Amino acid sequence: MSEKIVVLNDDNFEPVVQKEAVMLLLVGQDVRGDFSAQFKKAADQHPDITFAKLNLAENPIAAERFQALNGHTWLIALYQGEELVRRKKPWGTDVPLAVELLKSKLKSNEVVGETTPIQSIKENSKVDTTPVIVTDETFQKEVIDYELPVLVDFWAEWCGPCRMVAPILDKLAAEYAGKVRIAKVNVDENPGLSQYFKIMSIPTIMMFKSRSIVFSQPGAFPEPAFRELLDKLIELEIPEQPAEAVNEPED
């Protein structure tokens, strides 16, 4: 790997991951060749991002800290210690998208300036900068009753198109923070929602506003299409109306 990639261990990882922009590789048993090449290339090209790697098998404290105890390789992008992206068994295509997200955060910090530091904004406003994981039990509160419009991605770990969509939604969650919430529902782990909404194909994208479903369509949309959907969702005017609670259907 590149000399610009910092090698971490249980003794020194914590100060490094708290830096402003960090791309952290947690090395397990399944590092893909295309990913290794992209990670090294990105480390050489982006000196404003700290690239680091850590061997999970040799560093159990870090493995527990990042909830990476299953032996898989993980890519984690962090901004000021906050996770922006987490990818299990990452592909090479995950690297440039994670870099772009970190770059956008760095640029936002420059625009904010010294008088209103971004850290202070993070502390004073509770907004989501990453997709929110939603379950059968939390869907009503985190989607239906949520104060902002919500885009929901119904996905599964084994779904190839879902993996293509995930980095795009990670990026857009940060860019549209405070305007739209991005939520994710794992259909394998939440059969109640899958049955209730009759999810037949994944990824399926649904959008909610004022307690109503305003969009529902399967497909792995490109980034421009997602941007168009989110912009229309923000501008859409719809009268607020009561909605029945989302419960698992009776047999």
C-alpha cells in the first residue's frame, strides 16, 4: 500500500479517527483486488484526507469500537469522528464516492468559516447526515410521523443494484441534511414492512411527505434522478392528513 496510508493499532487509532476527514480501512479476510488499487490511488491523490488501515485480527479493541467483529473487511469514512459511510466488503467503486462525500464536508466547513464553526452547527441542530436505519418497529416514528420529508430505500445485503444505490444515498443524505431524511429498510430483516408495502423488487424507492406516500417505484436510479426526486419532494405542497399506523398485516 501507499506510504501515505497510516497503519493503525489499538494503541494509536483513536486520535487519528477523530481528525477532520478520515478514510479508514478495517482489514479482514476479504479485501477485493479492485478495492485495494482504488484505495491506494485515492491516498496518493487526496492529501487533505487521512487514509489509514488497521488489521482487525490483531487489534480487538478497535474491532469492538467499530463493531467489526465478524472478520469482514470494512471501509469507513469519518468526518470529525462521525461516520459518514460504512461499507462491508467494499468494492473499488465505493472509494471515489466516499472521497467525494468527504470533500463536500471539507468544502462546507470552509464556507461556514471561523465565526460559525461546523462543529457548533452539529451540536446545535439535530439533523441526519447519514441514512437512518429503520425497522418494522420504528417505521411509524422515523418515517410516517417524522417532521421532514423522507426518502426510503428498501434494500438487501445480497442485492447488487442496492449496492450501487447505497453510496449515492450516503452522499445525498449529507447534502440534503435538514431538508430531507434518507432512510433504509432491510427487507430481509423487516418482513412486516415488506409485506405491508408489497415490496416485490429491490431496490424500491418510496417517498413520504405530510404522512402520505408521494412516490413509489423500484429501480436503481442514477444520482441525477435522485437529485430531481429530492428537489421535487422538497417543493411538493401537500395538506397534512392523518395516517393509519403501519402494523404487520394479520394472517
